[in-house]
Amino acid sequence: MVCVGDTIEGGNDATAEREWRAVEQILAPYRRYPLYLAPGNHDIWSAVSERLFRKYAGRALHYSFDYGPAHFTILDNSRSEQFSAEELRFLERDLKAHGGQPVKFIVSHQPSWLIDAVFRNPNFAVHQLAKKYGVQYVIAGHVHQMLHVDLDGVTYLSMASSGGHLRASRRYEDGWFFGYALVKVSGKDVRIQIRELKAPHGQGRVTKVEDWGMSGLIHTGEKVSAAAR
């Protein structure tokens, strides 16, 4: 399981550890599944919260791992809307060291690439590194809206909310819903389902990444299937 950040509400050093302990209790039945958290702005905002993230997430602020043919690079932009020079250096070192993996994902909390990707500007650092080292997917959260942009063979995804409040129209068709992604990797083939939660938090609709665009759902309703009961 990979999370795009904001695991706790955060913002207060005095209550942060209590919130992490509550998360531990919620996740206790699922401990058999490895969990990889990206640090979000609600997770890290101070030296104390950084220490707690390291303790309870059990991860560095940036790190990477392999799962079968896939390589995941987790970046930290919890305290900045942009990737720091240090993060970009780590990203390049990591991608270069794992060049043999046929499928590569870059995951962070804030979609620092969003404006450039939407306006089809290829001249930003993450995109240049993604193209250089064969990254197929760049994924983030933070805005709570399901968006999809393809740029020069790289797929950029802003994920729907996994619990944070819905904004703007709150309409499913606009990308505002509670859900998660189910990813299947076979060799170089990647298939991603976007699964809305079932009632009472949603209607259990299932779509493909390709059904979404820069401003929400781009295919008509008949393209959306009901989740298996």
C-alpha cells in the first residue's frame, strides 16, 4: 500500500503523537501489508512532527523501494510547494541507480508539477528527469481531486481524496470523491483502476485512468462501471 500523504490531521506538536497512535490502531488489522507513506504537509510542519513521522511511518523523508518489476521513488515536499534541490538530486541518483527496473513511479504529496503539466510545459525538472530515466507515472495527492495529464509519454495523476474534505463542486464528474487506486503491474504493462468508495461514502463506481482528464471525467456515464458487490 502506497499513500500520497496527510496521514494525520497534524498542525499541532502537542497532539501529533496522539494522532499517530490512533492511526496505528486503525491500521493494526492490516499490518501484514507493507505500508509506504509519503510525507504530507499535515504530517510534517516542524522538527517535532518530522521526528514523529520518521518514528511512526518507519521511513525516511525520501526513499525508494522495488516491488516486482516496479520501482517507486517517494519524495518529500511536505514543507514546500516545490521540490528542493536536495530532493531533485536524490531523485536523479535514485532513478539512475535503478535504471534496470522496467516500470517506475514517482510519488509525492503535493503535485508540484501540476501547473506545468496542465499547460503542457515540458521544461520543469521532474519531467526532464522522468523522461531521461523512463518514468511512466508521477503521482500526488493534496488537492483531493482526480486529475490526469499525459505529457511526452509521462502520466501525471492527482489522486482523489482518501478521507480529506471535498472541495469546489463536490461532484464525482469533476473529480471530487472518496476513493483509491488499484494498480496491477505485469512486466511493462500497468493497469490502474480508480475505485470510488461504496455507500455511504460513495456509489462504488470504477473507472480507468484514461477516463479522467485535466478537469475531471472526460467519458460519458456509460463508461463508468459499478464496483463488484
